[in-house]
Amino acid sequence: MRGQNILRTLFFVVFFSVGAAALSISILCDELLLYYQNKRLLTKEQESLRRLEALDNDYDVLLEQLERDPNFVERIAPATLGAEPADGNAIYPRASAEELAAAREVLGRSDKQVREVKIPGWILRCSKEPHQILLFLAGAFLILISFIFFGPTTADDKGFRQ
């Protein structure tokens, strides 16, 4: 009799736990989907903020160098603006439009390869309404089965189960 009670308790715990988990997932599935979408947006915004901070730091360094050295503008103007160098002996790199486009494409690809937050497939599947309803009903059914078949038993004075 004791082994049978342990087995009933074990079945009750398993069926009730699975049913409660299915019921909870079906109710919270939309919230989980929203959570992962917000997490994806947050990651993109943090990366954008990081790039803006790096750009701000670069401009601060340039402004600081400009304040320290007034000739700095004359030295970087040929490289950045494509103007003729003031010093005839200086060599500045010349980049074609195709090379610059290729460099931008590579930089754009590296920005897109930022940690992308993936939405788990099971959340996408359970967020569809028919699956969500079936999951809810299955969870409720498992909880009912656990209480009806594996719940506590009481016996009246004749030994019959009520």
C-alpha cells in the first residue's frame, strides 16, 4: 500500500507539473515573444549608442588636437577633403569611389554582425493562436487528470472511495 501511495504521488507531481507548465506557457507566450523582441531592439540601440559614443570621442580628440595645433587643419585637409597638399613633397592616399564603397560595405557588414538576439522557435510556434489554445487545453486537461486519478483518496466507513 505504501509503494502504491508513492507511485500515485509521483504520477500526481509529474502530471500536475507538466500541466501547470503548459498552462503557464500558453498564458505567458505573448509576453515572452514581446520580451525577446524588446531584447532585440535594446541590443540594436545599445550598439547604436556605442557607435555614437565612439564617434563623439573621435570628434573630441580631433577638436583637442585642433586647439593644440593650429596647423592641424592644413595637414588633414588634403586627406579628408581631397584638396591639393600645401607641401609639394607630401604624399597623401587617394581612394577611388569604388574603394570607398567597398570599405563602407565591409564596415556595414561588421555592424550587422552584432550579437543578434534570436527568438526561440518554440516561442514563435506557441504564440500562434491555435497552438496557444491547444496548449492551454492540454495543460488544463493534465491538471484535471492529476487531481482525478492521482489525487488524495478518502475512504468512508464501508471502504469505498468517494
